[in-house]
Amino acid sequence: MSNARRQTDMRSALFLLALCLFSPPTEAQNEEWWPTATLYQVYPRSLKDTNGDGVGDIKGITESIPHLVEAGIDCVWLSPIYKSPMKDFGYDISDFMSIDPIFGTWEDFLELARVVKEAGLRLVMDIVPNHTSDEHEWFIKSINREDPYTDYYIWKDSLGIDENGTQIPPNNWISAFAGSSWEWNEQRQQFYLHQFTVAQPDLDYRNPLVIEEMKNVLRFWLENGMDGFRVDAPGHIVEHIDFLDEPPTNDPNCPPMQFCQLQHIYTMNQPETLDILWEFRQVVEEYELTSGEKKVIMSEPTNNIVDTMTFYGTPERPLMDFPFNVNFVFDINNQTNASTLKGAIDKWIDNMPAHATANWVMGNHDQPRNRARQGEEFAMALSMVNLLLPGISITYYGEEINMDNTFVSWEQTQDPQGCNAGPEYYQRFSRDPERTPFQWNDQPFAGFTTGNTTWLPVNENYLTLNLEAQRAAERSPFKIFQKLTAARKTDSVKSGAFDHQVLSEHIFAFVREEPPSLSYLVLVNTGYSEAQANARASFAQLPDAGIVYTNTPSSNFQIGDVVGLDAIVLPARGGLVISYLPLV
């Protein structure tokens, strides 16, 4: 092809591309609503407080819905709002069918559900099947051996009394929150199992009555407007029937009596777990058949990818629509190169069943924030990857403005996992730093509350890192996030082809393409110095040039710049999304 012909074709392509940039995206037709959705995890204590008590509430979530619409979110996922003594901040539930007063009233919940639906969004919530609060009426009646509740929980006899006069637990199991998993109950004269805090006794899923109780909980919330559930800690639901001692890990870096001391081969991922998930799935499918509404059921992953993949089930016996993919949380760090990044993606795609839908998670309420792990610039580059890969994208509240972890002193520590670790180790185990209040503006307490205190401290960077400032800025993490969620609604991202390549040691790239629609090239520089990439050498279908769609702040490009695709300059730890019309 002559240079003149090439230049004419390039000008024509760029003209058509410019038209596409200002055309509304077309809607792909999906049987379910969730396979291409952008989910947003709300930690209710920390999104917005409307009554001045320093704790976020349901009305605060309702007031936040316009922000989530502006951000391009499709589905709101609520961490627990059930009635609870708050020993584990809502994951210790004393009534599965009530709202805790700290979050508001039943009327507040109904109003939230109404506002969410009117905004065109979906609403899902955590379901916590493994345990209840020790204040739940089931547990109180179980202590008293009142039928049918006598065997609702895991009760075991003592192995005797030691030289100190203390009852000896049934085995060596260690709680996820440190210390023995067994607590002696003087009234019943038996130990009960608690895989988390002492105040969270484990239910016995070998009892069919327990299964039916939890299925009724699911039915209740489906009938009250829920679009689905996220199943908490599914790997813990069933224990080995013989209650054998677990072998040690011999991890020299694990403090005494911490969860990492043992290999959890008898307390996690037992074969019967899948049968319980099947029971839950049937409730959702029954409701879908009677209502005609598509619902989603998703789950926390386990600690092993092979076990996690079994949560998908099979086409004949589907279980979860998807278990969460946390490869980006655990496999990516500040030493990651392009091959490692590609490997984290392939690890999920290659292990995922053929019938399944992928999903991508950058953070949650149990892990340090993406920015804390990756740094300011690379966190935004990884958001480009997260939001433009095929499948479901899950955003933890605050990621859309690139919030950071907050220092929480020992005296301010709230998380039981941190408190149980003691002042020497609390920073290693506490989850408080990633749970601090959302930063709305530069007003006192970042606009989170009208009161004079907050349940956890607000990050000191709120004066400059806040939503209001980012909405006003020409270039900001929030503006990048909006561009990415807008791209997610186009055909190329919802249903287009996906090809990913390592371009060099530090440059990873992929395309989302659906000819003749507007398509996207995503490039990430994992290195700590500026680098140049030739994308056309790896993706033969690319035209000579494209248009900058969005980029991380340190990039020298501006949105709308024309970029030759054989010599693309990427900033250190930065990312770039280029839109183009594929050659056909």
C-alpha cells in the first residue's frame, strides 16, 4: 500500500472513530443481567452517615445512589445490615430477617430498594450461612437443648480437664480470628465450634433443619426485592465428620495460635459444601421460575483455586453464578511484571469451566486497598484492566476515587481480627485500614457525617483526595473510572473478542474488539520507568493509529489525541486506553 493511500485510509478511519466516540453505545442482549455488570460493594458502616452518630446507615446509602449512577455502576452489593451485636460488625447475625437499628429501620430498607430500582440498578446482599451470633434465639435455645434447636450448632464433649483445671477442646482447630476454634459453654457442659469470633457459633449443616432455615432466609429476602446474594465464607460451611486434628503448616512467620499455624484440610472445602450450595441455588431458581426475574448468586472464594472453581458447579448442576476471583488481590504486587499480570488473568480463565463467566476483583473489606498494595498510579492502571476484561467487574467502595488505606492506631482498632492479634501484631491482621469512611469532600470528616466523630478515623488525605474535587478536576481517578464504565456498556467490551499479549518485560496489553464497532486497546506499564510499545507488532488487526480514550494522570497524552500504534509511550507504572476502529 502506498504512503498516500495509507494516510487517506488513516484519516477516514479516524473520522469514523471520532463519530463513534460521540455515539451512544448499543446494548448487547443477555439472558441474565449480571454477566457484564459492574458491581459496587458497599460497606454500610462507611459509605455515608445521615444521623450524626459516626456510623454509616441505610439512608446514607440511599443518598449515595445518584453518585453510583454517575459512576456507571450497575449493581449495589450490601455487606450485612442484619440485626447484630456487632462483635464482627454485622457478620455476627442475631436475626436474619431484621435490620439492625444502627443502620436504620425496615422502612429505610424498603426506601433504598425502591430508589435503587428506580435508578435502574440492582440490589444484592451478603448472606452469612456459616454461623450466627451467640445472641441468636437458635443458639440460646440450643444451649438449653430445646428441640428442634438442640443440634442446630456444632457441639462436642470435652476431652477431659488439664492440670490447670481447664476443659480440653475436642481437637486442635484454630479460629480464623486466632485462638482455639472451641469455646466451653458451662450451661450445656459442651464445647461449641466457632471458626471466627467466640460470639459466632458455627451452624451444623449436617442437620437438614438448618439447611431449611437458611433457605427460608433466602426466600424472605427474594420476596422483599433482592436481586441476589453473595454467600459469605462458603468454604467453612461443613467440617470433616471425624473432627480430626489438622496438621501444622510449620510457617516460621506465623505468630502463635494464628490461623496460619494449621493446614485447614478438615475445616474447609469439604465435599458436602457443594451439596449445601446446590440447596441454596435451588431456592434462587425456584424464585426465578415463579417471578420471571433473573437473580444472581455469587460467593466468596476459598483459599485454593481448584476448590474455588468447583463453586461454579456444572451445566447440569449449577451452583454459584460465580465465585469471586481475587487473583489480582493476591497475585499482583509492586514487583509484578507483564508476564505476572498476564498469568493472573490466565490463572482464572484457564481454570474456569467452559460454561462459566469470569469476574475480576481489585479489593474488598478484608484486604488492603488496591492503592495501598500497588501505589497511586498503578492502582488506576489496574482498574483499566479490571473494568475492560471480559466478564463481571467488582468495585470496592472508594476505589472509584482511588482511596488509600488509613493508619489506625492500636487504641482506635475495632476489627476483632486485629484486636485478637494484640498490639504487636494488630497492623498485620487488622482490616480496619481499608474500611474507613468514604471521602466525599473537604469538609470536616470528609463530608461523611454531620456529627463530631466517626467509627474509624478518616484518612488525613481527604482534603485533596475526595469525590467533590475529582468531579471538578479535568483529569482524576473518578473521571477515569467513568470513562471505563462507559466503555463497559459498549458492544466491544460486553461481547467482543479478547486477546491479551506480553509486549515486553514490563508492558502488558489486550484488545476488546467487535468489528465494525468502536474497539479498545489497553496497555499497562508495570515498570518503574517510561517505556515505549509497538502494539501493532502483536495485534495484526490494529490500524496504524487510534485515539486516546483515557489514561493515568502521569501520561503526557490528552483525551482525544491521535496516537500511532507502533510507538506508544507509556509512563512509569501507568496505563492507557486507546479506542480504534478495527481493520476488516
